[in-house]
Amino acid sequence: MNVQFKKGVLTLCVMALSMNKDHYGYELVKNISEKFLIAEGTIYPLLRRLTKEGYFSTYLVESQEGPPRKYYKLTELGRNHVLELIDDWKNFSKSVDLIIGEGIKNEAN
């Protein structure tokens, strides 16, 4: 998949996955990588930025497999922001689909 496509929607994917469940970084990497391949190193700077911007809060949970895990919890500000992003995405993807449809229709003629 095109790197710029992934980069552009990664924030939306991370925030959308966090709407109903708190996650730790590697869990997000695994979940997203099941749909499209991402490098583990791309998630952590994104989570730090989103936390700094007030969209996530964090807390530590002890782990049986190693050191404590940092969980990311969507804040109310983050919840409002992701809902806006979802609306934007739906409108954008609908428009892109229309444009692609027009292009395919014109190609067939």
C-alpha cells in the first residue's frame, strides 16, 4: 500500500480503535498490521504527539510478560476530535470514490 495513504490515515485508525477500549502501543501495531502493514516505530511518535495535544491520557499496567505497559486512553477532547475525523473521512472517501468512478467510466468509453 502507498506509504502516503497509510501515513495520512494512521491517526484516524489509532484514534478510532481507541474509542471503546484503551490500548498499549504494541497492541495497536498488531491490530492495524492485521489490516495493512505498518512499522512499529511509526505508532509511538504518533501516540506521544496525540498525548501531548491532549487527545490521549496514559496510565501504566503491570504485565506478566515484562515491564509495565503504558496504556493510552482517549480523552473527551480526543473523542470529539476522532468523531470529526470520521466525518471528514467519510466525506473525503465518498468524494474520492465518485472521482474514481468517473475516471473508470471515462476509461471504458
